Amino acid sequence: RLETVLWIAICLTFTSVSETVQHCKKDHGVDIPGLVQKHRLDDYGYIKMINYIRTTKCSAESLELASNGPLPWDSDQYMKPALPDDPLLQIDVEELIEAADVTMSPAAGDQVPLLLQRARQAEDRAQRAEEALARAMDDLHKLKLLAQGLVLNADTSRGPSRSGAIAELREEEDEAYFSSYGHYSIHEEMLKDKVRTESYRDFMYHNMDVFKDKVVLDVGCGTGILSMFAAKAGARKVIAVDQSEIIYQAMDIVRSNKLEDTITLIKGRIEEIDLPVEKVDIIISEWMGYFLLFESMLDSVLYARDRYLADDGLVYPDRCNISLAAVGDTQKHSDRIAFWDDVYGFEMRCMKKAVIPEAVVEVLKPETVISEPAVIKTIDCDTVTVSELEFTADFSLKITACTFCTLKYLFSSWCEGEELPGQITVHKNRKDPRALLITLDVAGRKQTYSLQ
């Protein structure tokens, strides 16, 4: 029967979706907003229903009889529009329901039923939103568990990280690192390190013949202090590069000291910018981090060396050592490790598993050093490669005092004159190539420390 068949054709006399919806209800007995509410359809369900109706030209009765089980339009094939540029598919479900409410509003005397109807509709929408939120939270929980599993199961103790890991980082991946250097405080701390800063200054001022008329590249210039030392030492041109926001203060500092004709400052990662010269004569940088290699800034210096340094060029500092020594500090061991044995009368030994792997950076009291230092790595910045910055080395520490050696996992007694043999492995954390994982193997026991 033609009168029971729903033909949702866009009649030329219909100028809006609301008119079409009214026509469907009045002339064909199909309440589209009512079906949406009855079956709690979201946008996708609504789209499928409209395309199903257009495709199958189903009867109004069949739509009304559709159960709450599998709906006849619940198939991805009905995601494809049956009518090009269908206006019914270009309206939001909630807008459709609200438009129908406004259009079909009764007289003022019937406002109470209308308000009740809208309250029920709002309740339905809230329930659908709560169900969607519950599904999203469940998915998020599953994702969190998956991520935890990946972290816990990742083998971070074997194999080198990818070659050139720092150079391969995208800017957004490295943003946190450079942001940490955007605040003045870290630069104030470095500038007040007189031993370090005066060593750079004295080296350049006492070797002006090395810098005279040379083109110098300062990698990670910060406030520009090394660049200004180089300019005062006679450099013809200094190119200072830094990705952090501190470079804008460096520009003001350079102008304030009337060195803008000699020093050019460039904001960006050395791996991503192009210098205004093809080659430089000297590369200077203050790249040393905790345990020398933390932050992997040396990687950037080596990148600059390989790309921009002239064949007879020089890198400063050019030689670096990493040394190891044994420490016997029973008070520090008590404060950090033994502390968890009895905390206000409660046993918290499980906390040691979190405390021990975290490397500690601090100034040692000279009297706590109980062995002669042993050099475990020598770095020649003129020739070393990035891959060589991850290494394994054997060592032997000659004990100089008869006391306890408080390796965090090996609280042992050693006597003066004894040799403490071991092996150390240093490599980047594959999940954060600026962090280090350091594994010590002493007396047949291993412990990995994270420096991040």
C-alpha cells in the first residue's frame, strides 16, 4: 500500500529538514525523532537508519515493530549515503530532536506535558552520555594496563639504542628537554659554577692564537657566555645556536655588550637548522651532564662536528674521562636505604625496590671516598662516534680505607689494599634517549640505575 510506504524523497516544496520530518510523521506515520529516542540512536545509528529507509523503502509498520535487539539497519553497509548530499544526514541527532520539539510544541496550556517530555529526553541523552563515558573509561583503563605491561616487559638492559637517537627526535618529542633550559635559574646555576665557567674563559683567553680570526660554532649557547668569551678571544665570527627560549635573552645580552657584529644567534635544534656558513673552524659547547653523558647533548655536538667542522677544525673540550670510585657512607646508606626497615614502627622494605634503582646526584664528602679512582671511559671529541658513547668496561678499584662499601645493593666490608673488581655498562634508555641506564656488576651481583 503506497500510503504505508515511507519515501523520504526531498520534495521540492520542502525548504528545511524540520518540514521533511513533519511530513514523514504527518503523511507517512513515521516519527523520526521518536525512533531516535526509542532506540537511543547515536549519530551513526541515525545515519544508518535514514540510509536504510531510503534504500529499502520500508513500511512505517516495520519501523515501529523493530525490536530493541539487532536493528534492521545495524550494518555498516548503511553508512553509505543513499542520496547524495542528503540534508537529513547533515543535522546532529540532538538538533533534530530539539527542532522537532520546537516545531511540534503545543499551546501554553500543555506546557507541563511538554516539559515532562523534554525532561525524559534529557534523561535519555544523559544516560547515553554516561554509557559512552563508561565505555571510554573502560577503554582508557585497558590502554593504561597495556602501557604498563609494555613498560614492565620492555627489555631495557640489552642492545644499544638506535643510532643517532637524539638527531631522530622530533621537535615535539624534545620539547620538555629544551623547555627546562628556558628559565633563567638553570643558567644562573651554571654561570655561578666558577670552576667550570672560569676554565672555559681561561682556556680561550690564554689561547687567543687558536681563536684569532676563526669562525666558531657554539652548540647550545644558553645565555651566550661561551660565545662572548670566543669573541673576546679574537674570533672573526661566532654562530650561537640554542633551541630554548633563553636565546632571546642571549640576543639582548649580546647587544648590551656590543658584540652583535661578531656573534650571530640562531634559534633551533642544530640537527634541524642550516648555518649561514658551510664550515666552521672551531666548535665549543658546554655539553657535560651528570655522569658526563646524561642529556646526550654530546650527540648534538658530534652531529655539528660531522656536518659543519672543517677538515682541520677543532672541538673543545676535546678530551673527557669518566671515572669510578667506591664510597663508604654509612649515614647516607641509613638515610636512603635502611630508613625503610622501620618507618614510625612500620616495615616498608618494599619501598627499597623503588629507591635503589634511582641514581643519586650529589656532592660527596672527601672522607667517604674509600678507593682510588679508576677511569672507565676516555672520550676524544674529535673522533668519537655516537655509538661509542654506549659502552661496557671492566674496572678494578683499589680500596684505600678499611670500611664498608655502600653500593646501594651491596653493603659489604672491604679492607685497605684489596682490589674490588667489576664491570660497568652504560647505555641510553630506549624510551628516553637523553636518559641513561647504568648497570654495575660487582662480586657477581648486578644492579641497574636510572639517571633521568
